[in-house]
Amino acid sequence: MDVEPVATDVASASTSERRERSGLVGLLSDYLTLTKPPIISLLLVTAIGGMFLASRHMGGSGIPDLLTMLLVCVGGSLGAGGANAINHYMDQDIDSLMSRTAKRPVPGHRVRPLAALAFGIGLNVAAFAVLAYWVNLLAAGLTLAATLFYVLVYTGWLKRSTPHNIVIGGAAGSIPPVVGWVAVAGTFDLPALYLFTIIFFWTPPHFWALSLLIQGDYERAGIPMLPVVAGTEKTVGSIFVYSLVLVALTLVFAATGAVGLLYLGAAAFLGTAFVWAAWRLRQDISRRKARNLYLYSLLYLALLFGAMMADGVYRWWV
Ligand SMILES: CC(C)=CCC/C(C)=C/CC/C(C)=C/COP(=O)(O)OP(=O)(O)O
């Protein structure tokens, strides 16, 4: 497969253009870029999904209290945004070697490394304060744990040392629905573990599809992502196996009774398309198929959690 890196960090590229146009707007835009807003949006969808599910589990309408939702979104955005800013600081050397990330604010010399670090730490302190004071200590502690796992275990260690980096590191991104759940339920329960596990198994196929598209970048930076270390055939095989486990998990979840038929139908439909996309990539290892799976995986997660929310409200309503 042609592995020439074509993906560019669109957010950073446009940031650099804006920065040239206007000093203050550009600076604010760079700091916003440090938080990786598209990733935050997806994490919030999963956190809100956890809140809807917990609300239904507690015998409520399935629609969580709006203020709690807002506070979780604010606290979660600060926590995840802070973790991402620290990631920018820690990865500045390798980011400067990859075309997708070379124009980011730190390697692009528009934000000083220590300023990015201080910004990231500051956001995490604010996240902890918001969640601990207005939501609960468990939600605050879990968010902090996600940040520490992401920056210390994934960014500082696994990312540069093992092809299993994204498998284990994905645990950080699997915590937001659990934060949403405990924000509403106050305690940890089995459905929250399911949500965690679903995202845990979603992350590798999603990230490996991206890794296939930017394999050249990872090779240049010496990052042992699976395609670099094990080759494209092994990677698409692993993507397929993880996709099967992911979809099986989403279906078994319905058997627990935490979700209903509306969710089950959506999980079956969306999951079939996921496995189909992974199978097609396995049959024809091309950039187009890898990009299809990568983009679909984003849509899949948002729609799966959307179905979960709609399902709870529907069951309360009928
Ligand atoms: C508080 C909280 C919920 C934090 C979650 C942190 C988070 C965004 C986890 C996502 C999982 C992950 C390993 C992403 C890859 O980062 P990367 O450094 O490989 O990505 P990059 O190459 O784009 O920088």
C-alpha cells in the first residue's frame, strides 16, 4: 500500500494562517488547537451517553439534569483539553518530524513549550475543581486519572516503545463515559464498565486505520505504531479481529438489560457496517479503504452513543 503521508493537521494549518492575519485571534486559536477540540467533542458525546444511561438506570427519564450535563461538559473539556495540551508539550520533538503535526503550535514555534505545559496543567487543575466542587469527587478523580494515564503512561512511555501503545493507551479515552455515569449515579456500576470496554475496543481499529494513512509519518518519527512494526497485512488483520470483538460487545451489552431494542437495532446495523468496512480493507489494503474505515469509525461511535441516549428516553416515554 502507498504509505506516503498525505494527511495534514488541518486545524494546525488553518491556525497558522489565522495567526499570521491577527495576533490575538491567532494566539487564542493556537491555545484552542492545543486542546484538540475535535477529540474533545467525541469524548463529550461518550460522557453524555454515560449520563443518559445512568439517568435511566436510576429510574429517571433517561435525560440527565441539564446543569449536571453542563458541568460535566465543562469539567470534561477542561480535563481532556489539558491532557491534550500536555501531550503537545511532551511530543514536540516527534510532532515536528511528522507532516500531520509539524505545524502544531509548539513545533511551529508559535507557543512556547513551557507555556503549553503550564496551560495543560492549569486546565487540569480547573477541571478537578469544577468536577469535585459541583459534580462529585469520583468524577473529578477519574478525569484526573485519565489525564495522568494519557500523559504519563501513553505519551511518556508506551507511544514510543511498543506497538501495543494505542491498545493500552486507549484506556484513557475510554474513561469519559464512566465519568458521565458516576456524575449521575454517584457510584461505579456494570453498565459503566461496558461503556469503558466498548470504547477500549473501538480505539485500536480507529487509530490503526489512521496509522495506515500516515505510516510514513510514524516511520520518520520512529513511533512503533502497528503498521510500522508488524506491516500492513498484520495491521488490517488486527483491525478486523478488534472490529468483531467490538461489535460483539455492543450486542452483548443489550443482553444486560441496560439498553433496549432501539439500541440493539442500531448497534446491529452500525456494527455490520463497521465489520464490513474492516473486511473490505482486509480484502483490498488501500488508502481509500483505510480512510473509509477511519472516517466511518468516528461516525459509528457518535451514532452508537446517540442511539444509546435515544433508546433510554424512548423506553421511558413508551
Ligand atoms: C481527561 C481525558 C478524558 C483524557 C483523554 C485523553 C485522550 C484524548 C485519549 C485518547 C487516546 C489516545 C491514546 C490518543 C492518541 O494520542 P496521540 O498523542 O497519539 O495523538 P496525536 O498523534 O494526534 O498527538
